[in-house]
Amino acid sequence: MSTITLRNTKGSALTFTEMDDNFSNLNSDKLENITTESIGDLSDVDLTGNANEYILVYNSTSGNFEVEAKPATGISNVVEDTSPQLGGNLDAQSFNITSLGTLNTHTVPGGTGTLALTSDITFTSVVDDTTPQLGGDLDCQGNLVQNPVLEDYAETINSLGTTDTPTLTVSNGNVQSVSITSGLTLNQFSDAASGQSMTLIVSGSGSITAGTGTWKFAGGNKTLTTESIISIFYDGTTYYASVATDFQA
């Protein structure tokens, strides 16, 4: 910047200051025309401690713009978030959720929601569950239950109502009851299979008549008293029946 002084004929002096060439047009006074100045030259900018990846932040206490480290924009791995939360559904995109260590799975609902498992869950072996419980009937689908130890065992008694010709169906239970009026006709099991057995509790007096199937009675006894119990075993060919009567207090 330079100064020019002009004098008139009376000796008075007029002084003009020539602006820096960086201003190409004083009328427009555009800041982009300042080409050699630094932002740190501004009176309200403090660049103390400036470094790479730092930004200017306004400090209302000092009234200046000051430098500070740029805040982190996110995390590189989910493991860096020590209390992760989802803002929406988690789509595993056909990948498994696994753990490299020993891990128990817990569901701790914060409200009244439920846990819904929408795909099959498989176990390597049921023995892994040390306290298994059933929420419904167990269907063995023709497979064996081997080496059981039964405790607190009770069978459901299926009532056949009042009839002299009951339909004996093992799938309804191995203990069934019936009331008769004059006698009892025993027919083969409707779902007969070798090895089946049934206990039939009979109320009413009369005689047993062998209907369909091959029947044999222990001691030839076919007489029923007011209260009788018939134990039946089927070996795939013959129904072996034992009649117990005369129950007394």
C-alpha cells in the first residue's frame, strides 16, 4: 500500500492512499480478491494449536473462532459400541449370529413384548438340555423311549361312557373305563399293534363275550361283578385278558 500527496496552487496538500493491488475493484470490494492474506490474520480467529484434521469452532466466551480436533464421525466395528441399540429391525441377510466363546442366551424384555423365533432351531442332542420341559404332547413317531426312570407317574383315565360294546383305542390312553348294563363284548383294538396293552375298569355286572380278534382269558374267567378290572395284552396275534373281581374294603 502506498501514499500519494498532491498540492494545489495555494500550497494545500491532498493525500490519497493507493490500495493493495489484491483489490481489483474497490467498488465491488469482494473478499475473494484477497489473495495473500491468511485467515489467522483476522482479529477474531485464534489458530493456536492448529494441526491436521482440526476445525474452527466459535467460542462465545472469548468471542473468537478457535481450533479443536474434528469429532469422530462413527465407529469402525460394532464391538466398539459397549451399549448397542437398534433403531429398527436387524436383518442378518442369511448370516448366523455366533459367538467364539461360551455364551448363554438370555431374553430380558423391557416391556410387554415377546420373543418370536421364526425359523427352526436345532439341537445337537437333547442331552444338552439338563432341565427339559414339554409344552405339549410328545410324539415319538414310532420311535422307542429307552432306559426311562419314571417318577411321579400317573396315567389319564379315558372314559368310554356307558356301553356294552366299547371301542378300544390305545391311542386314547392305556387306562380306560366303561359302564355296562347287562354284559361286555370285547372287540380287537381299533389301532391294533403288537405289544399294546390296556387296563379296562368296568362298572356293572355281566359276562364277557369275545367279539372280533382272538381272545384268551386267564383261568377261563369271563364273569364281571359290580367292580372289575380287565388287564389286556396283545402280542400281534392274540389278546390275553385277565379279569380281577370281588374287590373288598
